[in-house]
Amino acid sequence: MMMYRRYVQLYGGHVVNKSKSSFSTTIFNYCIRFFSSSAAPTTTSSTPTTTSTSTSTSISTTTPKSKAKAKPRPVGFWNNLKNQKEYMEDLLYNHLKCQTYSDFYKISSKDFSYKSAERLLDIYQRSPETIIRSLYPNHEWRNWLFAGGVPDFHWKKRENVLEYMDWFGKEMKINKLEDWYNINSTDFKNNNGRSLLAAYKDSVSRVMKAAYPDHPWRLWLFKKCGDKIWDDGSLRFEFLTWLGERMGYTKMEDWYGISKKILNENGGRVLVDRYGSSGDIISSVFPDHPWEMWRFNIKSFKFDDTVGRSAKKFMDNIGDILEVKSLPDWYRVWPIAHSLISPKFTSRYGGVYGMLKEAYPEHSWDEALLSRNRHTASISSSKSSSSTSSVSPNLSTPTTPLIPSPSSPSPSTLPSSSPSTPTLSTSPKLS
């Protein structure tokens, strides 16, 4: 075998075979296995023994000390109320540093890992709130103030909603039910009412209707009522009925005095954005009335010197509103123009007649005819007689009730207003 050692050269474990024959190859492989097996222990033994010693030393120094296990409690330990109370006193006052009952609200299920009291939590359906209520029954606890909050199904009971609303009302200094219109969703969230709001689809009006269902809530008066409520035609009718009472309107013709500003200030901003003009809103709710749309438009027309509007442009615009087709038509609409256009717009021209001459100097105006038509219209208006035949056939038509009733089409006045709104003290009580 010694004769084949010269064919084997070991370079760092790499073997080079210089034999060519198959017999030599067999002997060569045998030698490799022999030398490999004999060399392994030599290599290992050549390693300093300090390696194993240092390794063991390193392990012993880095291994952390085992945590002492809590002493097991006897069976049935947590079923004893005295043991429960002693643990809670330790947890609340020593561990959580609570000083008042209000501090108890910050407790959570994670705190019961202190001294391994998860079993106590299991006994009370893993609800810290239930533990606190059971062990300290003499204090008036507020469910919504606990750190864990309350589940959504808690708010399905009206008495739970009322309990929160009574507390919330005192916090927000609510004196009467109408004051709730000034409350928004942020106020709820800032006063631990986030889960209540979520249970009613983040709608303040839904919460109010759930708490006080007998109160006639006006949805449009809430700060955020949503756009889709106006898809309901009955709600638009209810809104205008309420607004008419509020404005003191007693007949349909009074609606000509409504403006976008009035609608916006009374909760109708979405309607204005949707319809564009007050006339379109009114006519959509009361479509059976023969409205003269120009009478809505003239109320919103303003003359502004800052835009450099000339007398002709001003009169052209007025003529479009009054449906003036030719210059002689001004004789027909003269009483209307004279009564509706503010004197501050025409005083610099000496009245509407002066504006006509300034705007259309090429036309020969008959001032006597204009004055006669104006005088005739004035007499007709003062006596409340039939309308002028050549001016506006519907200008002096008999007044129509403000809200036509389907069963009785000609009531003379608005229905009596609803009884005074109850205050919080008269809100429904729990049964």
C-alpha cells in the first residue's frame, strides 16, 4: 500500500488522482477512505482543548437567568369574592396607581397579566368593565368611559342610548332638544360616543331619532344631514311648509319674496345647489300653481355700478326678465318695472322713464302714456280689483293659500304651528 501513497496528494482536503488503470483506481479510492478516517481524529485532537472550554464559558455567561414562576393558586381560588377583591385592590392601587374611581376606567384586559390573573378575566367573560361593576356596585359607572369601549349591540337598546345622551347633554350644556342641532359628529367622538355614532351609521340625526323618537326632528337643521334626504319629495314639502310658517307666509304669492339667502340660512343649501334658483325649488314642490317665474327672477336682479353696466344693458336685462319683445312692450310692463325696480337704481336718470330714454334714445317715448298706465295700475292695485288687461294678466289674481291641501284645495291660511317643543326634562323616560 505504501507504493500508492506517492499517487495521493492532499491539498487542504482536495485529492488529486494520478492513476490511470481501473485496478489502481479501486486501490486509490480505498486509500482515500482509509486516510480520511484516520486523519479526522488527528485534526480534531490537534485543536486546542481551550475551544470547548471557551465555548462552554461563553454559553454560561450569555444564558439569561430563568424567570421565577408564579406560585400556583389552589383550585377554586378565583371563585372566592374575597380573593377577587384583594387582587383588584392590588392591581388598581399598587400596579396601575389609581387614586379615584375615575381612574378605574383606564383598566384593560392586558392588565390582568399582572400576577397571572387571566383566569379571573375568564370568569367575567373577559370583560374588565364587568369585573369593576361587580366588585364595586355602589358607584355609578358609565359603560362608554371604559378603555375597552362598548360593543355595537349595546346601543340597540334605547335605554342605553338615553343614558349616554343624558350624560352627554350635561357635558355639552344642552338645555332643550333644539340645542342638539348644534352638535356634530366630532362632538360625539370627543366625548366617548364614537361607538354610538358608528352603531347609527355616523349619523347624528339617526342617533337623535333613536333617543327621542317622539320629537318632530327637522333633518335639514342638523349641521350634516346628507344630500340624499332631499330625494324624498315629502321632505321637500315638509321643509317648505315649515319655512313658510317661519317666514310668516299666508298665501302662495308670498313665495315670490323668497331668496337663496333665506333658503341657505334655514337649511336649504343643498336644494339651492341642486335646483339653482328659488323659483325652480318652489315650483317643483308646488307644481300645480300657475307661477310667474319672472317674479322670482326680478327679486334676485341687482344693478352694480362697479361692473360698468350701462343703462341700456340694465334695461335689456330687465326686458328679458319681463319678456319684452319690442320697445313698445315697455308700455305694457311699465307698472311692473316701476314697482319692482328699486328707486336707488333709477334715481340718477329721473326714474324708469329717464332710464328708457337713456337706454333707447332713438325711440320716441310717450311719457303721458307711461304715466297713464302707471296711474291705472296703481288704482287697480289699491282697490284689489281685476288685473290690468294690457300689463300682466296674472299680476292681481286672487291670492292662493300657501300650502294647497290635496283633500281641500282652498284653505285660507297655513295650518296652525305645532305645539311648543319639549325640553330635555320632558323627554321620554324609560319604561
